[in-house]
Amino acid sequence: MRTVPPLRQHRWLANSRFYIVNGRIPINCLNTAAQPRKNRWIAAILSFFLPGFGQIYLGRAERGASILVGFILVFTAAYFFIAQTTGRGILFEIGSRYLQLLAILFWAWQVYDAYMTSKA
């Protein structure tokens, strides 16, 4: 027979901002210091010149690193695809243009993402 776990008991800790849950302070309550707001324009400018660095500036290092790696992969693929398609035909030219467009859109998105992430 399965036993039902006991209900959580919440108790306000006197002179504090913490609740005690089952005799412990929850981990997510320990970091309650107000974080200084980051400037969204600095984040956007950093991302404009160095993709992913705006997100890193905002404290989202994993997201910034993945954007940087994605940026390097897309632009490297675009560069090599363009270098290989010279004189190969119209389909290769169309493919290289779409890859260039994808690279530019990815770059523009990550600048916008850095700007909008700072608002949240």
C-alpha cells in the first residue's frame, strides 16, 4: 500500500523574507538580493559587434555561448558554400543566397534577442 507524503508545512520566518518549508528554507528563496538591471542598449550593441556577448552581459552565459557557436557555424557554412559554388550553376547560386540570408537573419535575431531579453 502506498503512503501519501505529508503536506508541506509553511511557516513564516520572523524578521525575514523566507518561508520555512518542512523545516528548510527553499534554495530558490536564498538568492533574493535585487540584481542590478542591465542596460538593454549595451546588450544590443555588444551583440551587434560580437554575437552572443549581449546575452553573456545579461547573465545568460549558456544562451550567449550557444548563439556564438551557432553564429560561427552558420557563417562558416555560408562562406564555404559560396566559395564552392562559383561557376557551378544556378541552383548552387540560389542555395548560397538563401544561406547568406539565413546568416543575416540569425545575426539580426540575436541582436533583437539581446535587446528584448534585458526587458524581461
